[in-house]
Amino acid sequence: MKSGALGARTIDEGAMDEKSGMNFSEYMSLLSGNTDLLDKAKLEKKIASLEGERKSWGKGKRDSEFKLEAKTGELRNNTAVINAMTEDWNRFLSVVKTDKEGNRLNAVKEDGVSSSDEKVIGKRLQEIAKNATTGGLYNPVGELYGFPIKVVSERMLKEGLEFTDNRFVVEGNYKYTYNNGHLAMADPVAAARNFLNALEKIPSTIDQYKAKNEALERDIPQLQKIAGKVWKKEDELKQLKSELAALDRKIQLELAPPVPEVAEKENDGQEVKPDTEGVRNVPSQPTEDAPQIRSPANDRSPSGNFIADHIVIGRAGFVCKPKGIKM
């Protein structure tokens, strides 16, 4: 059937269902034997297939563009974090003091405490950790090598119960914490060294961001390549749509009913009127009250037109009585 070589056209209703792959245009072409309808069905299938391919390709491209934008922004933010943390680390290295073995000294200072003993400072910090209520604000409690030390109270839920969680940070361009800002409550010396440990974690944090950027720098060029691609079958799809439109116009013209021609003729610029010579109008039967109007036809001579003498135009209810020879 699809090759147009069938001598007879038959339809098996049981063989045509939603799984047969035939659409309405193919059924119509099978019934009518018009190959244009079959060609139209083939074009529609190709167009539908290409449009589906373009839709999938477009979705993949949009996903790549979204990923590219997200990864580019992440790379930019990570780079800014690395620069800011590097500045804090260099500042710390420029002011930190060390002992004879090269170990960094914990020069923590606490507001209201004159002692430099780590144990004394640690106990005071533990008391703050138990009793502070800052209402979500970062309140300063001391400093380490010029970096402010602050405590913040946060409302937390644990097993359905609300409690206050006090966390400590040492502040530079970013807020740095050690043990998520929680002090060692069993050891005052360890509690006092919390902030030095937080600053010493800066290089490892920078390395984590650098590792993320290395992965991003590998992915971004691939995403840029995908996002910059153009679908190669766009011209083919436009050509098929143009062919379908032309074929559809052809089919519509073939199926349109013939338009009757207007019977108007012109001869030397004058309209030719139908010849009515020899046809006379028979006046309606006059009534007693209505005046009679005579026409020239009533005054014609006995040798009038023979055809006119033998044509009678009647109306509903009119009875023509035959005339014969009176005996």
C-alpha cells in the first residue's frame, strides 16, 4: 500500500489499531488511492520525528546551560572565598608568635580577665558557654592576634525539646570555628585553644575550595561546548514543513468542488440579452371590480404570430376548456 502498487484496496479492521503505526492520513490514502495523501502522511511522520528530536536536544541544551551557569557561579564564589581566606591566613602568619620549637603560642585574651593563663581563660569561656543568651547576635568576648572572638546563642530543637546552643567563632573575612564552635567543657585548656585551632584550619579549608575549583574547571569547558552547539537538522525540518504546506495546498485544490462559471458574455462592450421574441404574456383574468388594462397584444391582427396564438400561460386554479366544432 505504501508503495502505491496495490491493485485493489481492502481494509482489515482487526489489523488496524493503535499499535499498527498507521495514522488517519494513511487510512484516507488507502481508501481514496490518492498518493498525495500518502506522501503527506510520510512528511508528517518525518516532521513529527524531527520535532521530537529537536525537543529532546533543546532540553539537553537547556540543562547544560543551567549547569554551566551554576558551575560558573560556584567557581567565581569559590575563588572569592579562597582569596579572602588567603588574606586572613597571611595576616595571621604575620602576627602569630612561636616558641623555641616553632609551635604557635595561644595569645588569647578574654574581656574582663587580666590573666593570660589558658586554664583561667578556659574556665571563664566555659561559664559563658553555659550562661550566655545573645538572642542570635554575635557578641564579642575577647580576641586572638587581633581577630575578634564572639559568641552567639541560637535556639535549637533536640528530640522535640527547645534549648539554647552557644557557639564561639573567631572572625576575619569569614567566621572560623573549631568543633563547630563548641568548647571542650571537660578541659579548660582545650577550651582556651579552640580559637587558635580554628585559625590553623584555614589552609585546609582553602585546599578544599581549590579542589572543588579544579573539578569545576574540568567540567565547565565541556558544558560550554555543549551549550554552544546548534541543532544541525533545523534546515531539513524547515524544508519538510515547506513541502508539506505545498502538498497540502495541492490536496485542498484537488478536493475542492468545481466553481460554476457565470454566464455573462460581452460583445463589443454590450451585454447580450436573451431573445424573448415570440413569447407573449397572458394577462391575469380580470375581476368584476378591477379595471381592465388592454395591451397591444390584444389588438394584434388575425395574422399574428402563430406561436403566440398557441401558447397559454396559466396559473393555479385556471382551467382551460378545449374548443371544438359546435354541432
